[in-house]
Amino acid sequence: MPSLPPAIAEIRLAVRTALADLPTGSTVVVALSGGADSLALAAATAFEAPKLGLRAETITVDHGLQEGSDAVAARAAEIASDLGLTAHVVPVVVDRADGPEAAARTARYAALRQAANGAAAVLLGHTLDDQAETVLLGLARGSGAASLQGMAPVREDDGGLRWLRPLLGSRRETTRAFCAASALEVWDDPHNLDDRFSRVRVRERVLPVLEAELGPGVAEALARTAEQLREDAAAFDEMIHETIEDIVEHAEAGISVSAAALAANPAALRNRIIRLVVDSEFGVSLTRVQTVEVARLATDWSGQGPIDLPGCAAARHGGRIVFTAR
């Protein structure tokens, strides 16, 4: 028998590993755009899911942002059907107020979540290259370790739906080789070559320059960095939740934290505690500048007044920092 092409073997193994612990008889959904990454993911899932006792479907979200997008979505669904998958097309309306990239992403995930109701997992076709681009963009924006963690291979939302990214260890060139070896018709999104988008500039200009000037392996190094930071974040989260139980108390119209306990902790832990408390209680995210200003109420107290924050205010009262809704 002829040997299996390496690209097909790699992608199938990645999918098999990602699906291995899902309950037998459950349904998995592949987010299918028609591009090489999601097509390779769909084809590998069509092969692996039945062997694991899983039902597999695809959902293609038609954002309606390009002329003929409905035909592209219909073609992707047709290919999925040819692979033996139940295929769905979901049209969405994209609110461009926050920019087309962010708006399309928001609409896409909302549609996937709704359409995947009852499924155990949604599979997303992000690759190692996507991860490297995400880390570089986070670094350029200076948005801290959270953004440098990139995309998690497994995430479970509040409804218990798992979001899986089986291909984060595979290169984009591998998914293309998979599609070529499988005779799959790939759709190339014109937006992926439009340098109005920052991610395209990173992909087409920044990463190639880094590879040329620093040598090969930059994308892999960025992906490893993301993985290490996720490990660090998991350890920090455990420490934070253990600490918070001892230093946080509910207050009238809000919540309070022991100033002495905050000051006694290292800056990294102190700042994470502040951000977590505010996010958990008021559902807002603090910038680094805002977080540091709140921390000064514990570490550099000189009688300063309340600090206005998104959705709340922080003030020093005796030995505690009190956060109240505004």
C-alpha cells in the first residue's frame, strides 16, 4: 500500500488527539470557511470522528462582506457534504462600527455558538502561523501577558461548549499540502492579501523580515512563547484564587480588598488580583495604567482620593481598598 502523505498523517493525528476525550455519541462542529486550514480540518474530522463514535458537522458563516460570498459559502458546504459531513450555511449581518475584522469575528463566534447548540465542541482551523501572528500583534499593542498567550488549544465557555484548535501545532503550508494531496478545492479569501488589515501586514511583511534577518524558526518560537505564558497564567490564576479567599470581602454596593495584603504581594500577583476583582464584580477590564493607580492605594498611600474606573470607583478606607459601582 502507498504510504500516507505526511501532511495528511500530521493533520489527522492532530484532530484525533483533540477529539480523543470527547464523549462517544456526541456531536462536533467544524467552522468551515472554505480556505485551506478549515478544509483540511473538516476532511480530517470526517475521517477521524466516526472512528471515535462522534457525529461531525460543518457550519459555514456567510458574513456577506464580499460580492459572491453566498456562492463561496454554498461551495464550502457542498465540499463538506462530499466528505460525508452534514453541512450548514449561516448568514449573518456584520455591524461594522468596531471595524470589519472585529465585527466579523464577533458575528462569526455568535453564529457558531448558536448553531452549535447541543454539540460537544466547535473545531477551529487556526494554525501555528495564526498563533505567531496573534502573539506579534499583542506584543506590538503592548497589551500585556494575556494577549501574548495567544489562542488556547482548548477553551470551554460558560455553556460548557468546548472550542478546540487542533492545528495550532501545524504550519499553514501543511494544511495546503493536505488539501493538494486530497484534491480539495481551496478558496483563497481576498481579505487575506488586503494590507489594510494589520494581521495581513504581519503575515506578509513582518514575519518574513524576521525570518530573513533572525533565521528560520521565528513563528515556532512565538508559538512556544504563547504556550509558556499560558502555563504561567494558569499557575498565577491558581495562586490568585487561593489569595483572594483570604483578602476580599463584600462591601456595601461593591467589594473590598485588604490594602496590606495587596502591598505584601509581588507586583505581578497584586495587579492580577486587582484586575480579577474588578472584572468579576463589575464585568470590566482595567488597563495597566488604571491597575497601577489602584495598586498605589496600597503601596504608596498618601491620602489620595477615589480613582474613577470603568463602571466603578476605587477608594482607600482605613486598611481596605473599596470598589463601588458608579
